[in-house]
Amino acid sequence: MMDRRLTPANGRVAAAHLLGQVEAQYFTEGEEVSVSADVADLLKSPGGARDRQLTYGAAVTVYERYEGWAFVQAQADGFVGYVSEEALGLRTEPTHRVATRATHAYAEANLKTPDRAFLTLGARLCVSGQSGAFLETETGFVPAGHLLPLDRPEPDPVAVSERLLGTPYLWGGNSAMGIDCSGLVQAGLLACGIDCPGDSDLQARALGETLAPGTPPKRGDLFFWKGHVAWIADPQTLLHANAFHMAVAYEPIASALARIEGQGEGPVTRHARLTGA
């Protein structure tokens, strides 16, 4: 059975490459656009529950526009859902990404001028020039030190994720305004140029090599539970977005294992190490 989170088909419309695999009234190649909102909820159904979020500059393919909603697939991880049409703009060709927890785009190359946008870690922008300590983008002037070229991947996904320490926990969140366990892992990996699915169960199937039980953990490993994932920050410490702290937080591994199992969520189901780590 196809996973509806990764299958661009809703009964009325489906992606052209699914012809013969699913039923739909029509099939289309779709339209490539970019997210123009600071953060956009990706919903299970129009006006329904949030599955994930898309951040500024994210590339999506639109397969249908209907009553103010767009049925889309995110190009970064293949996640499918509905976003408000108001959150979408023309397709852009980003050159840089936000490398800090968050930043602002200003009306001018001056921090005292009005801010035009709140841009979270991983947001993508088109840089067209530089004015002093600011880079000029399509949405305003952004501090140059807050951006990195897309062709310069970072070396340590845990270090990227650590920039979000203290960020409030948000189910399905993918931004500095709120993030969940799988969103935190994805943020770190995408900044390092490593493909990463959106949800923890998908990540458990796709990421790294499975290690034998009892293998000593090291920084950059991942622990998976049913419905949860955490980074190993060091051999004694987890880094994860979790509902116990309601934030991105460090937690001693031993106490986290006992707490999670004591809550009835079971033991670690997989210990993974990223290939080449």
C-alpha cells in the first residue's frame, strides 16, 4: 500500500508518474512554485491537522488548486499535503540558506529599518547583492553572517540542531517558532546536504546503518523509539525535541531511556549510525 504522506494523489488529481498505479480523475505534471510565507503548515486535508511545515523558499510541486488550498508535494523530502494558496509564490532559484536559529529580513541594509520577514533556520533565499554587512534578497536585507551558500554544506548535523536549543516543542513543527523530534533531525541533516524524510518512522527506515544492541553511542548517532527520534550529542547525552521538556533539550541518556520506557513508550527500537560517520 502506498504511503499517503509520500503519494501525490487525492482521488481528483494525481501526479503523472502515478498513471496506472492509482485512480484519479486526471493526471498532471504539476506546477513548480516556492513557499513565500515565513512558515506554512502542510496539512493532511484542507483546513485539517498539521502533518509538517514548509519554510520560506521551499520548493514544492502544485498538483491542484481548489477553494483556496493547494495540493502539493515538497521537493526536499517528498512529503504531500495541503497548504494555503496564500503561502505560495512564484518559483525562485535560491542561492543561500539561513544558517542561524533565525533571522530577519529588513527593508534596508540597516537594522533600525522595519523588518519584512522572520526567517527560520533552513529558509532559502535568492541573494542578488551585498550592502555593507547585509545581503540583499528578494524579501529584504539579511545580515550576511546569518546566511550560507547552498553549495556549502555543514559538517555536523548535531551542531546545526543544537542551534535550536530551547525552541518550543510543536507537533509537526519545522521551524525556530516550534519544532518536533523529526523536524529537528531533518533540519540538521538537510543543512549538511543529507537527504532526510519528514517523519520519525520514515527516518527510522531510511537513515544510517543499524547497530547492534549495546553498541556504545557516539555523537551523530540516532536513537529511535516508536514515534520518536533523538540525536546522540555525546556518549552520555541525548539532544531531542520532546513533549516532556516541551522544548528542544539535552537529556542524560540513562534517565531518558528509563523515563520513556516508564511512560509506556517502550525501549529504543533502533540505534543508527549515519553512513561514513
